[in-house]
Amino acid sequence: MAEDENRLIAERRAKLKALREKGAAYPNDFWRQDLAAELVEKYGPVDRDSMDLNPVTVKVAGRLMLRRPMGKITFAQIQDMSGQIQIFVADNAPDKESHTAFRHYDIGDIIGVEGVLMKTRTDEVTVRVKALRLLAKSLRPLPEKFHGLADQEQRYRQRYVDLIMNEDSRLVFVQRFRTIQSLRNFLILRRYVEVDTPMMQPIPGGAAARPFVTHHNALDMDLYLRIAPELYLKRMVVGGFEKVFEINRNFRNEGISTRHNPEFTMLEFYVAYLTYEHLMGLIEQMIRETAEEVLGTAAISYQGHEIDLARPYQRLTVTDAIKQYHPGTTDAMLADRNALTARLTELSIPYRQEDGLGGLQLTLFENTVEQLLIQPTYIVNYPTEVSPLARRSDRNPDITERFELYIAGREIANGFSELNDPEDQAGRFLQQAKQKEAGDAEAMHYDADYIRALEYGMPPAAGAGIGIDRLVMLFTDSPSIRDVIPFPLLRPE
């Protein structure tokens, strides 16, 4: 197989050499004027006689995907960003020399075509070629049409080939980028301002995660790739930007799974003078409207589950969710550290010895309940112990005004009423610092500058983050996060 491919590459390189000798390799003076799919859509309903009587001149360009020689004529398909269109080449369209040269082009070559639209006997919109040019030589043969890249890892590794051959893959990424645009427009229409914050930070903050470390040579200092933009976005709120958002790349030095990639995309947004209760309603509306805009419906099918994104989302506390999905679990057990550790041990779930009740409750929830939350569900009232940036509840200081949204058994969004009390926040940072000294690599650093910002006064506010990759997984029925990231991280070949 490799020998055949090497032979084909050698033949194509020989053709390229001949083109170079003629001075015609890789020209850059062909200006496309029309897109394939738009021509097919516009002129598909037009009858053949009308097209003959009212000739339409077009200029298209794209990749040669299929060729069918038939004596003195050749039909072919070219593919551009919009889709495919058929072209018709013959000894008199444009001429025999050009037709002969075209038959020596290779599948995968990028060509430019000028011509007139026509309809075939089967009423297919076709370009009758008047002029034809080879614009870029493809030196490597494309995979066989009906199999494409069969190996899943090869599809991730050579995404460019996957996108050429696989219309379903192209649609996934069209929907990904339309989703991002829809989310952006949703917030801009509500007067949120899109901002940008540092990706290299002297102190990693905004989430409990292990960061990537890099080094700045000129300043001779270590920096961390952003694990979250949260603390910088809230600095913007302090500065008077009361409705802000950022569609950002985050980096977390953690394992790779169907739900995790070390580099991922988040939408984070913050608004002054509202609470986490308001954001839950806003996120419901945002996800519903985005689904309707991108997919045409808010009723989706994901991995065999029918999910309704339009109906009101269920709301459960952490402890109520545990009790609902684990009949027999009582409030008394959830309030007893010994009983909780015994239950975790019974279920063979590892836990940290230093965790208090809140940490143990969350460990039980994440390992036994999370994957069962298929329909959209908000989990609220997270323990303060595991929510170092969230405002404490005025009713119960042991819990915070925080939510996480779960759909299809995975976290999609996380948000809370923001902690704007600098002294409370400093105390939480100190607790995190103690955990880091005790060996917790994911605990937060103490960020003195952020405390200083809060000391200038931050208005009461709420903020949330939405995992765009996971949302796109839902919208495209993709089982793995790698299916929705154009170039996921892979081990070297």
C-alpha cells in the first residue's frame, strides 16, 4: 500500500516538475466569482430551455473530486467551501488540447473554471467549460471516495483530509462555528461587551486545575497558561465594564478523555447587579435560542437519548440530587463524615482524607449522580468548601449561591453569584494556599492583586462559564470531544 502511494506521489511530482518548466505552477491570478452550492440552489428550479435561452456565465473554483471520461466528453465534480457542482469538458468545450490536459489532472487538484450554466438530461446544474486552469497541484492522493479515512485517530491527526472527504465532519465544524457566533450575538444584543484577557498569567486562577507552565526569557520569569479568564474578567467589572464576556481558550494540564482536552474553548460572562438565579434563566434561554438558530429545533437526540432543551430545566441541590438518585440516602448520613466515608469506601470511590463534608458530598455526587442527569438539570447550593470564588448563601454560610448545569450526564455550565467581599475572598484564598502546601496540585494560588482590585469595590454581580466544546458535542451528537475540536491534542506519530 505504501509502495503504491509513493509511486502515485512520484508521478504527481513529475507532473508538477513539468508545470514548473512551463512556468505555470501555482498561479495566483484566478478570481472566483461564484460558489458551487449557491449556483445549484439558485438555478436548480430553472428549466433547461430557459437556461439555454438566457445563458448564465459563471466563474468557479475548487478541488477536483470526481471525473468520468466518456469518449470525447468528460463530466467531473469540483468541491468548494459551499459544496459541489458538476462541470462538463469536451473537445470543443473549451478545446481538444485543454480537454486532453484536463484528463491528466489528478483527483485532489484545485482548478479554476469559467463557463456557462447548462442542464444535463437528468436536470443537473452543470458548468459547460469555456476556460480551465490548474491552480494548485495535489501531490498526495486522496483516500478512496467511499471510505475516506477509516482510522479514527488518523481522522483527528489529518483533519484537513477528513474535512475534504467527509461531509459529516465538515457539517460538525460548520455547526461549531455557527454555535459560537450565535452565543456571541445573543450577548451582544443584550449590551454585553466582548473583551480579551491575558492567556499567559503570573498566577493561574479562576478554577481548580493544574496549569501548564511556560517561561518568558526576556523577563526571566515563569508564566502559566490560562486555566480560566474569571479573575481578569471580574477585574473588568471592578473597572466599570458591568456586562462583559469572553470566548476564550483555556489550558489545563489534565488527562485526556471523551470529555476532556487539555486545550478547550469556554464562554465566560459577567453581569453586575444580578444573581445566579437570573443567570440560570438567561442560560436556559441562550441554549434554547442557539439550538433553534443552529439546528432549527431545541429537541435534540444525543447518543440514543431524546433531550428537550426548550422545557424548564430541573433544579436540585447537591444533597437532594444524591438522595433522589440513591434511594435510602438520608440527610443524617450526608451530614455525618464517618457515614459518608464509609459509603464512599463501600462504592470503591477514592476520596481525599483532608476533605470535609462538602468535599465528600461532591465526590459522591460526581461519581454516582452526574452521569445520570440526562435531561437539562441545574445542581445548586454547592458547599462553600469546594466553591472558593462563589458568594456564600445569606441563609446558610456552609453553601454558596452556585449552580452547575448538566445535560446528557456531563457538566455544560458553571456559575454563581460572585464573591465581592475582599476579606472573605482573602480567607478563601488562604485556605486554598494551605491545601496547595499540603500537596493539592489543583488548589488555587493566593492572588494579592485580585484582592486589591476587590478592595476598590466590585458591585454585586453574577457570572458563568459555558463549555463550548461540550455544547457542540450535544448539538452534533458527537460521542467524543475530539470530534468537535478541529485539531485535538494527540501523541506524536
